[in-house]
Amino acid sequence: MSVPLSHSQRIFHREITSRFEEVDTACSEIRAFLSANNLAAHSFTVELVARELLNNAILHGNRKQADKKVTLSLHVGRRWLRLEIADEGEGFNWRQARATAATPSATSGRGLMIGKLYADRLSFNRIGNRVTLWLDKNRTAKRY
């Protein structure tokens, strides 16, 4: 039987500026957080999805405006890892994007495709500047 995590151990939260080099640091911190909480088996999936969606938030959401922020939260529950990424952009039509599949030669759209592939559930806020993904801890480590 595992020991339950304290409230502070269950939440990883970072705010970064809209600079791609900050994505690497955030992903390294996610890996360390998961490892410190005996969740290293989930590192590949969580880091891959986080990296893609952070890059989307910087490029498409905040349009690489370094004065705008991107927030990242990772919540550890008994069954789920919940990843939330939000930017300060105007949002996008996520309903349309969700219905459209990215082609292999596309220069954009792969981030959402990867999110859909790995997540058990994916949702957006109304305007489309925050995405939330749920990853089942029982499947994520075994899936890939």
C-alpha cells in the first residue's frame, strides 16, 4: 500500500513567460516532480503532452509575446493526473480544431492530436485559452 501524498505534494504549478527555452525548464521540473512522488513511470507521457501544449500556448495563444504568461498545473489524484495549461491569448475555436485531424505534413495541429492520443479526457474553457487533460495513472504508465 502506498502512502497518500500531502496536499502540497499533489500539485505542481508554474508560470512561465512566452519563451520556448522556458518549456525545457518546466518539463525538467515536471520530470523531477513526478520522480520525487514515485510517478516516474508517467514522465514520458506527461512531459510529451505538456511540451506540445506549452509550445502551442506560446506560439498560437500568446503569439510569442514574451510579456505574456503561460500557466501550467499538474494535479495528482488517486486515479488521475490532471494537466492544465492556460495562456493569455484570445483563444481559438477548439470545437472546429477538435473535429479536424492534422495531416502528417501539417506545420501545426500536432499538439492537440498528441493530447487527444494520450489523454483519457480533454477539455477546453469556453474561449479556448485553457486546456485540461486527464491521464489515467493506471493506464498512462503501461500505455506506451
